[in-house]
Amino acid sequence: MLTTNRFLSLLFAVLLLPALASAQTVLRYSDHEPLEGMRPRFLKDVLFAAIEKESNGRLKIEDHWDSTVSTGYDALHKTGEGKVTDLAIVVPEYTAKELPLHQLFKSFPTGPSGERQVAFFRRAYAEIPAFAAELEKNNVVPVFLATGYPVAFFCTGTLDSLRDLQGHTWRSASFWHQDFLRHAGANPVSIPWGDPVFQAMRDKTLDGLMVNVDSAYTLKIPAVAPHVLLSRDLWLGHLYILAMNRHTWDGLAPEDQAAIGRAAETAYRQLGRVMDESFEAMVNDLKKTGAQVRLLSPEEVAAWKATTRYREVQAAWVKDQQSKGVPDAAPVLQKVTDLLSTATK
């Protein structure tokens, strides 16, 4: 038989259950990529797990992948709106109009990789407030910065050096890289990513592909373009911003905001190493499957950097942005240049 005190204790516990359940905040997450590959798995297994752990279960990530909630092209808008997703991966390249200054990251042909790349982006956000300000204008805040792999060149025919780009048709989604290819004597084209690229290379209407090595690896491009040139120093400058709706962020308790910050620090400490290990695994797998992979020498990388005439491309972009009402394009470019110079020493 229950004593009065025991009965009251049980009754109190039952009445408290709804309050405890409601104390958990569920954050809806959207990603345009499927749950495979290094970055998506890292976010789920490392960052999201750390967020739930650091918050003692008060925060739970309800993750949605493969564009089931938002695509890469509307993620910024939908996250800023906050109706169907609380946080999502925002790719600046897909939102050049809304995030013009973020485009500068991809305007350099060489740069750091691994831990130094992670440190560069974190320092850029810490020291150049214009980047966070661009996101603020779109009603989102950055909570984590994931980065990309180096650029690689995949060719359907023999590719002995980057001089062999001349006179051939090459695809790149980046307007910066299209200018680089043009200065190398290639004919740059834009083809939708996915099966259209694979089919064009298989049909030999497209000679080559300038892209981050993991994207080509995932699409199995080496099956139709087995000749590969790459280097850790070939900079992609690709940024995957884990952005949260501003009102959602402001509505979190201070201890939950701090928990997300601690979780991000935990993830940052692992990201560079995981990227390096994954890069090595991809390169080794490419070789095992029959691709002709060659790492460029430092001299070849330096020659490519000169070939791109990237400073001319940047100067033209700055002038264009100034005409569109982006007055701080030049000073932000200079700050990014200075930070990259330090990161690559």
C-alpha cells in the first residue's frame, strides 16, 4: 500500500512529465546532399551528437537530407524565413546576389587545406564582420563553418599537365574558375551537375571537369574521365555555412546557445584531421579503381596560379560589385588576401 508521501511523490512526477518533455527544443535541419560522404556524416555523427550531448538533451536535431525540405539554392531563403527549417547548409556560391562578399573566397587559385583551411575560415569570420553582416541581412546566423576539398582536374583524354587544357572544353560551375580556364586557353562551359555532366563526358562532348575532388568521386566521374591532376594546394574556397534562423537563435536560452558553441569547438578540433584522412582515402581509392592520378609539383601549382591571372579577375569583379552598390568589396578582398597569405606561410 502506498503511503501518503509516496503517493504524492509519484503524482508530482507524473504531473512533471509533460513539462520535462516540453523542455526539449527540436531544431529542424535541412541539407541538400544525401546522408553520405564526409561532410554530411561528420555533421550528423560529430556536430549534431555534440549539440545534444552538450545541451544535456535539451536540444535535438531533426535532420532532413537530400533536398527533402530545401534545396541548396533556396536554403538561405527558407532558413531566413524559418517556416519549414530552423537551420540548414547555405552554400554562398548558390546565392551570389544575396551574399556577394562571400564569393571572394573562391577567387583564389591556391590556398590552405585541412586544419589550416578550417582555421582560415574561422579567422575570416572573426576578423571580417562583413561576412556575418551579409548573413544577418538574410535573417540567419552562422553556427558552424564546414569546408571543401581541393580542386582537381578530371579529363577524358590524356592529361600530362595543366597546359593540356588549352583548346579543349572544360566545365566548372564557378564563374571565377571559368575565367581561370579561359586564361588557360580552354573553352569553359556550364552544365548542370549530376547526370548531364557524366553523360557529356561519356559522349566526349565535354573534355574535362574542374571540380572539388569529392564531388567528382561521388559522381563516379573517373569512370568516364580517368586522367586526374590534383594538389592539396589547389584551393576551392568552398564554404558550407551551417546557418540558423535569427529568431530561432535569439529564442534559445543562453545555456543552449553556449552548448551549441561548445559543440562547434568539439567539431572544429576534429574536422581538419577527418578531411585529411578522407582526402587520402579518396585518392587511394581512385588509384585502385584504375584512374591515372598525379599530384602536381609545387612548381606546377605556382605556374597554374600565374596562368589564372586571378588578380585581374578579382579587380574586374570588384569594379562590377561597386557599380552594384557593394562599396566594401575592395577592402574585404584585401583583408581576405592578407589572411590567406598568412594561412599559407
